[in-house]
Amino acid sequence: LPHPACRLISRSPSHRTAAATSPATAYAASPLDGVRRALEPRNAATMLSNLLSSLRISAGARPAAAHAAAPFAARPSAAAVHSFSTLPRLTLNMLRDNPGTNKKRKRIGRGQGSGTGKTSGKGHKGQKARAGNGPHRGFEGGQTPLYRLMPKRGFRNRFSKPMTPLNLKDLQLWIAMGRLQLEEGRPINMRDMMRSGLVSRIPHGVKLLAKGSEEFDVPLDIEVTRASKSAIEAIEKAGGTVTCVHHNRLGLRALLAPEKFEGRLPKMAKPPPKLMPFYLDFERRGYLSPEIQLRQQKKKLGLAK
């Protein structure tokens, strides 16, 4: 049966007179007449057959003569184009969220009819009905809470500067694999360690430790923030030198990433008074000790071996 809208259209006297004249004039008389024709079962079947025939032609089901005449895909017929143009299309105004994606917020204090009016779902009086909504976390009804019953030991130093550890076995392994290159006349510093992946992060400095000192046999010059006595002995036994150098936070940033500074790099800052005895001590191989200063001056003048 035709669509009910088509029945209403066909009942109007103006469309009957327009349809009685000629098909062309009837189509031009009203655009609804085209909808009526498209919704008729006979015309719908014709549109479907035209659509299927165009799909077969575009898929390659063509006769041999068509292959010889047109090497590429044949153009669809006018009926197929008309069928595609009348089909519903997906447009931006049809985009919607999935059902249940957006939920309406719970409106409270909007009268008794809403179900959450007057007391807004909090009930009458009591601690949970007041502002702040209940006791704080860890409250146990007034008895001594667990975090106050347990004893506390020690403290966390706010001013501590933990060093990144570096063992001699890791240093020798990196040199053996070729990931850390040795240059003559230039010591290995913390920038070389960072960029080679020997250490991943240096927040305050690097401390050299002696794990693997029994097998260490690489003569090298190295600059670190601190070094243990066993590590110093192992490196000097192999024919190298150790120098402990102080860097503040700005100086450490300039050493690790000099490309982030525009123009001149900041000068090296002196150690604070608390650390000055450490870097003046030759046993710790401090860079401010007279022996280390003399060795550096000889190296600059070319007098060092």
C-alpha cells in the first residue's frame, strides 16, 4: 500500500488536476509529488534494481565489449545517480552521543516534589547534616586513632642532598662496550655519564663507589661530586685520577645541559662553608686542595706526565 502521506497528497484537488495534465507539469507543480512517486512500491523496486545494476557495473561485472571500450570503471547510469541522490545521507547534524553518556545532575533543595528538597537528602540534624559533611579521615569516633597509637622513630631531613651512586663495575662495563668514550687530556664528567646512559638522573651529584674494584683496570681521569676512599685507591692503582668537584643547582644544570642557556654559562660557585673542609681535603681528592690545584696547573702548562 502507498504511504499515508501519499494518500493525503492524492486526495487534494490541486494535485489531481496537475497530475491529469502531464507527468512533467505534475512534477514541476509540487515537490511533494516526487516524494509520492518514490514511495510507491513499483518505483521503489525500480530504484533498487537500478542501484544493484550500478553496483555490479562498478564491481567489474561487465561484458567484453564494455571492457574493450572503457578500460577503467564505467560511469553509473543516470537512474543510479538519481537513486543515490534521493537516499538519506549522514550529515553533521545527525551526530549524537550514545544513550546514557550525559546524565543530568542531581538538583537538591528544589521543593518537596523533587524528592530532594528541604533537607536536600541529608535528613534532620546530626553531624552528617552539618556543613563539612562528616568527620575527617582517620577519625574513630573519639577514641585515640591508630596513627596516634603507633610510635614514631627518626625523621626526614629536609636539607639532605642524596647522591646518585656509581659503581666501578658499571663504569668499566660502559667503557668496555664503547658507550663511554675516553678522550686524552679530558676527564670524564657527569655530563658524559648522563648522556651515555650510565646514570639516568642526577638531582644533586654523583658519588663514586668501589663495588667491582678488584677487576677494575682502566686508567682514566674522572670528575665526580664525591668518592669513597676504596674507589679512589682502585682508580689510582690502575693509573687514573679522581677529582671531587662541587656544583650547586644552577651549576649542575649548566654542566648537564649547557644548550639550554643563552649566551655565557654561569660561573662555578664556591662550596658553602659547611662543605668547604671536604673539598679542601686532599685525602677526599677535593678540587680546592693545593695538590689538586698544582696538578691542574701542570696539566695546563703541559708539565704533567
